Amino acid sequence: MNAGVRLGPEDVGARVVVRRRLPEGQYGDVLGELLSWSAEVVVRNRHGELVCFPMSDVVLGKRVPPAPARR
């Protein structure tokens, strides 16, 4: 696991940001609720969509504060 990843199974249910390698060799961030932290990582984004990717693609990850209240 990369030293920049500060997430684990205990973070399931928390709001997180995860940076992952994309197939094109670039990087992308996913922000939302962590639903699974195992061989496959699953994050529900703010639109309710599930974003799934292999743990091996994770580069960085950490908990983030709750989203601000909508006006």
C-alpha cells in the first residue's frame, strides 16, 4: 500500500477522497462515501453513482470533512 493512503476498512461509511490511476495513465479523484475497502474499492459520489475500481489503482486516499449544507 502506498504511504499516501490513509484509509482502511475502518473508514467504510466515511466521506473520503481517493486518487486512482486511470486506464489512460492519468489520475482521477473520487469524492464521496466509502462503501467498500477491499480488493475492490467502492465510493458513492454526490450524484448517488457507485464508482468501483481495484485497490491496486489507489494512489492516495484520506477522510474529508462532511459536505457543506446546501442552501
